[in-house]
Amino acid sequence: MQATRLNIPEVVLIEPRVFGDARGFFYESFNQRAFDEATGTQHTFVQDNHSRSSKGVLRGLHYQIEQAQGKLVRVVRGAVFDVAVDIRRSSPTFGQWVGEVLSEDNHRQLWVPPGFAHGFLVLSDSAEFLYKTTDYYAPQHERCIAWNDPQLAIAWPDIGMAPLLSAKDQQGQLLASAQLSRG
């Protein structure tokens, strides 16, 4: 696999080696040893999640103030624009974001470490999104930063329609007033 550290170096774009021919393809979607080497970390994944969303659905920017989750994310059907926002107060990249297109065609994965808010926008007619987490979902600790926070100025792709948001995501807070973990 090829691992590329993005502008926020803790966020890593992972591109597996894909072996394909006229019959289809094969690739190793996860290998603990290779993941640890690529990210320079040692995390144990405790939960796998799978979501399906329609075009224009924007989920996020989600994080947990306790039981912070690292996420290894990928798309197995369709395409999304995936975003990680550094919300670690002591970080030199606090308030900065990185984004990548993840799709069934490019097989890319994004490592979003604990201490980051995460979200994605569906670019295709629908998308199936899989992610592994380093801690369990804890709804009492979940928070949301507004996807369109002007301080973050995330360059979401124009898909010709307004994003479709859940009621929870419509209540997202600005980073300046969001409750963040102590870290």
C-alpha cells in the first residue's frame, strides 16, 4: 500500500495495491501491521460501521468529546468528498481541514485520528461508506460542528444542490463555540 501524509500530517491517505483483470479485482482492505507502519500509530479497532446515503447527503462534522474515535474510512459504492478537521486545541493545525475524494473506483482510505471532527458529502447518486473506529460510539459524548462554519471555510464540491442534512447536523455548532475535549 501507499501511504501519504496530508497537509495535517496525522491524517493519512492510504491507497492499497489493487490487483485487477477482466474478471474483477482483489485488494487487501486492512492489515494491522501495514496500517501501523503507514500511520506510525498503534490503534486497535473495536467497531465497524456501514452507511448508505443518497446524493447530496452531508454527514458531519462529527466527533466525541470523550471516547474520541479514530476512524479508518472508505467507500465501496459511489463517491464522497471526505473531510477531517483538527479540533485539538493544542495542535499547530487546530481549525484546519483536509479533504479527499474516496470512491469505489480509487479504493482510497483515509485515516482520521482521534481529536478530529469528520464528515463527508455524497457526490454520486448514492454511496456506501465503511469505517472502522478505535472506540465505541457514545451518543452522550457526540457533538457536531457546522459543516459550513466560515472559520473553517471547507471547500465542499459544488454538486448543483444544497446539502441534505439530518436534524442533528442542522444543529451543528461553530468551532469557536463548540464543546471540545480537554486535549
